Amino acid sequence: MRAIDAGILICIECHELNRQQANSKGQTCTRCGAMIHPRRPNSILRTWALLLTAAILYIPANVLPIMTVSALGQGSPSTIMSGVIQLVQHGMIPIAIVVFVASILVPTFKLVGIALLLFSVQRHQPLSARQRIIMYRFIEFIGRWSMLDIFVIAILVAVVNFGRLASIEANLGAVAFASVVILTMLAAITFDPRLIWDNTESDDDHE
């Protein structure tokens, strides 16, 4: 049984459990006074908007150069993928794998994973609630690791600044990539996981 079936609503601000009133449209939390809704208003619409924006920015994030490394006045900009290839060519395969997973695989999985969750909830696809919630929790868990590249670039830009001798400069690709990471994190937050159980409440009953 779901909490809403028992007449219990949760405050999304302080997570206080509140007994549902007859007219729940204007109900406020007994602890913090925030408005209480059975489900986050326009959750699917807002998540789709954030996800589509992230998907659009994902293209320049991988096509545009993410940083430029200059040594003795000479240097060339590099994209995420070209940086991974350079690391492999220099024999730094473990680092290349970390960068590839954090900067290519993780953002791609988040985009595809959130899209699948939204599609399955809207279209009532044959996925069990357990499968969907595991996917959702995994997306939330790996979200923070997508910022690895941005943290590395920020540190390098601040530390490696020796004029014409050696310097590192962030490019537009880094801005686009950071935007993708932030938007996908917001999309995961905006998505209401309770919708999973609303749409698949009978899945586990037949197992």
C-alpha cells in the first residue's frame, strides 16, 4: 500500500508526514508551513524540459574544445575525446579510462536513463517498479562524478599559470559540459520517484 492510499502526504521541503485533509489543494505542512502536494506539480514536464536542454548542450560539450594546454607559447585546444586519446597515446590508460567513464559514459547514461524513466512512466512500459527505482537511485548516485572533469580543469587553470612557459585555459566546451551535468542533476531532482509506484503499483503483486 502506498502512503497516499493511507491518507498520508509527505512534505518535499522537510519530509514531515502529514495526514491528508479533505481539501488537500491548499494544505500546508504542520512543521514548516510549505505547500503540500500528493505529487510534485508538473514533475514530468519540468524533467523533460531540463533533460532536452541538457541533450542539446551535450553536442557542443563534446564537439567544442574543453581546454587549451599551452607550453612555451604553443598549444592546441582539445575536446573531451581527443584528451582521452592523448592520454592513451602517452600510456596513461587508467587515467584515460577514468576520464572516459566520468565524462562520456556517465552523462550519456544519465540522459538515456532519465529519458527511459520518463517514457516508461508516461507510456506504462513493462518494467517493474523495482527495476525503475534501482535505475533512478543509480542515476542519483553517479550524478556527482560527472563533475570530475570540471573540477580537474578548474584546478589546472588555477595552478598551471606560468605565462608563456606553461598555461591552461578553459574553453566553451567546459561551460557546455558543466551545464549538461547541472541540468541532468536538476532533472533527477525534479523527477518525482513516487510516480514510478503510481504507474507500476501492480507489478510486484504478480511476482
